[in-house]
Amino acid sequence: MKGDGREGASTERPAQTEALGAALASRLQPGDVVLVSGELGAGKTTFVRGAARALGVTEPVTSPTFTIGQRYEGRVPVSHLDLYRLEGVEDEDPALLEDYLRADSIAFVEWPQAAAPALDRIAARVEIRHAGGDRRDVEISYG
Amino acid sequence: MILALETSCDDTCAAVVDGPRILSNVVSSQASFHEQYGGVVPEVASRHHLQLVNAVTDAALSQAGAELSQVDAVAVTQGPGLIGALLVGMSTAKALASAVRKPLIPADHLHGHVAANFLEPDPIDPPFLCLVASGGHTLLAGVSDHSSFETLGQTLDDAAGEAFDKGARLLGLGYPGGPAIQRAAQEGDPAAFGFPVAMSRDPGLDFSFSGLKTALVYRVRELGEERTAASVPDLAASYQRAIVDQLVVKLERALDRGGWGVVALGGGVAANVELRERAGQLCEAREIGLKLVPLELCTDNAAMIAAAAAHTEPIPYPDYLTFDASAQAANLAV
């Protein structure tokens, strides 16, 4: 991950949110973790799908809410976590997230609040907000 | 006779199955546990699986009147699912199988949902079209033989059961969301709110529920807290209608393409009464069969894993002992 800073953009369609994910992906390295926040239906999974596609993942990138974690094979392994159903990780068995947060993988974490204190190597934080209809405001802060 | 374990998500499950006959099917439901958290807590779930798996296995064997030494093989869900949870089942199954020097059969969870149809009561044989809709999965499976299935269409974003869960949370209803929305919808008018039936104009067989979820977010926001609270039955009924409409539209389209003679419903969403009725009407109009498995075989259970395993290549003892269970689960969970 190179460069610090903050970027903001508005998108009109899901495809544009995917494109922002793809642009972010080009700056990531194995071991990087990206936190993706936003309300229900904001487009977090859409953003991650765009990033995963840019990293060479061809299979469907769907919401991992139910299973908590998914792993995809791209040019690098991609982990997709969703901690929506996870209340907190104070008593966490560290190995649980370690299966997904590996030095050889790029990881995207939706609903990261529950685990944020325990996550390191955070390369970027993405915040997506509803802006009416299909419009979304996307803010990315690096480092 | 197969002893099967299933620990891919919320429930710790064990079953003993002999051909199509279920000798025992034990599910240690953790729903009461999850209610206070609004969902599964994976660390606790994994630890829970660890605490429960031996007791659940013992119960399955004793209810079946069987000894471990009498089973022909031990089957286990290999994925998809949460790696830590899958590992509990995988390690336990390996230990049990190796203790009696029997083969291990890793089975696919989704194949399990399809294979639930091979079990009593009223087992059916392929070919049939199977709609699997649960919290984690939504797919149309073309089933031409016992050992596999073809994915004809699947969700591109959220699963149908997830749409129910998240909709229920938006409406302040309980968890799991499917039964909660169904209950609230009984008093409501399904035509009160026009929610989009996504993908209905898309000629393919894939599903999408994320736009519907967003539509509910906006509708709730528009209405405000007070009017939302007053409209919960109508919102629930309309939202449920939109989910079921999409499932039925795709089912219908798959029938147009396939010439299937029987439709089967599986996964937890198959418990939904409106889906059952609408699928029933569709099959009646087309004069084809509808296979509804009992509810305890729709939701996650180990009997369905045994049914899938019965048609899956076993790994002989002791070949499976050299596998690294962790790496195996990590790869299989991809």
C-alpha cells in the first residue's frame, strides 16, 4: 500500500461502485486489510466485488453474512469477511479470523466494528453512504 | 449405515442413516443462544460445536441403537461454511472414523440439501429440479443423478434467507427473520407496497436480493419511525411477496427450459408457507410433482449429509489421516 490520504467520490450506479473497488485493488498488496463500512444496502459487497474482480476472482462474489467468511482464488488469495452477525471478539479464539487474515491474502472486512481493534495492517477504510436512489457517496482513507 | 456430522454454521448436528432410512437425526439448535446477539457469534458457535459435538454424536448413535463400530463410514460436511466451525466437525469425524478404522466421506453441504430428497418419508430419485434457499445460499439445482447436481442459477449477492433476516432487522422483528416476517405478514396486505421483483426481466436463472433490501431501507426511511411501526404487517407482507415472487419466477423459467417432471424445495426458506403454496400452484398448473421434505430436513441437519455421502467416493482408512485438516478445510471452504 503506497500513499496516505483521503478520497471522496459519488457513484450513480453499482458498476461505478465496483470500479472504485477495482481502483483501490490496484494499490493493494498481500497481507493488506480493507475495512468496508456502511448501512444495509449501501453497496459494501458491490465494492468488494469490484475489487475482487480486479484481483482476478472470477467466481460469484456474494454476501458472506451467513458464513462470516469466504475465500476466493484470484491472482492472490482474497478473503471476504462480514462481521454483521458478530457481536464482539473479546473472547475470540484468534485462529478463527486468522484463517482469513493471512499474510498471503488480501482481506476485505464488511461490518468491521466488531473486530476493528484486533485488526492490523489496515491499508484502507472505505465508508459508503446512501445518497438517494442508486446514488452513493464513497469515501476512502488510506493508511 | 453412515454416521454423519454437520457443523458448517449455527447448529451442531449428527445423524445415523441407513439407505433412505433415518435412524436418528439430532440437531442441537442454538437459536435461543443466538437471539440475544441478533445472529450467530462464530467464536461462541465454534466453541459451542466443540462442547456439543461429542454429546450430539452420542445421542445420534444411541437413538439409532447403534455402536460406532457398526457404522460403515463416517461422513462430514467439508464446506462451504465457516472454516473454524467446519474444522470441529472434520477433526471429530476423522477421530471417530480412525478409531474404528472406517472410511471417511467428506460431503458438500449444498449436495446435502439436494440429497435430503433421497431420504424417507417419500424418497425420490433424479431427475428433478431443486430450489435450495437458505440463509447462506440460494440456487436452482438441476439434479440428474444421485452423486452431483448442476447449478442452473444462483444468487449474485444476498441469499433469500439473508434477505428475510435483514428485512426483519430493519422492521424491528426477531431472528431468524423468515418466521418473524411470515408471522407479521399474516395481518398485512402484500399489495400495500410495491417492492421491486429483481431479475424478473433478466432472462437468466440467477437471483438478486440486494436491491430489494435497499428498497426496504429507503421505504423505512421515508415512512419514519412511527409510520413504519404502524405499517409493519403491510411492509412484511409486501417484502415477503417480492422475495417469493422472484423465487417462483425463476423456478417457472427453469421449468420452461428444462422439462423437469418434479420440483423439490430445500433449505430453511422452504419452510415459508407462501413459497410452498405458490410452488404448489405452479406445479399443479403444469401437472408436475412437488416434493416437500419435512421441515427438519429443510434446515441444516446431518441426515442430509449422510444422504449425500452415500453417493460420494469414500476415503479409505488411513488415507485421510495424512491430510492437514486445517489446510483441507481452508481449501474446501473456498
